[in-house]
Amino acid sequence: MMNHKNMELLAKFRKAADYQKKAIQALFPDTMNEHFDVIENELKLMLIEAIYEIHKSEKKYTEDLKNVFAENKEDIKKESCAKKVTIS
């Protein structure tokens, strides 16, 4: 359980991360910012899938956890505008 100080610290980390993201995007033309959004969404999906697999393999997987992963995955996929590209 998180206490008030932990919540404040987490909020500060998120704010700092947002500033870093904006600083990096400022280095590139505006047309490239969409690429950053796609990459960010893909990394979020990869993280969700990795956590899902770890919990599944350790038998800590529950229906509640399954629903949380499914909801997050669907939300991120809705935000994504990436097109699947097959590389051979």
C-alpha cells in the first residue's frame, strides 16, 4: 500500500519523465513526434505482455489480473496508429 509521501514521489517521477519526453521530442521535427508515440505504445504493450508472462509462469495469475492486463492492452492498442509491417 502506498502512503502519501510515496504518491507524491511517484507524481514527481511521472512529471519528470514527461518533461524528459518533451525535451527529447523537441530535438526532432514535429513530423517525427508521431513515431515517438507509436514506439511508446509498443513498449507499453511489450511490458504488459512480459509482466503477464512472468505472473502466468509463477502461478500468481488470477482472473482479476488477467482482466487488468486485457484492459490495459486494449487501451494501448486503441491509442496506437501503427501499421503492421512484415519484415522478411
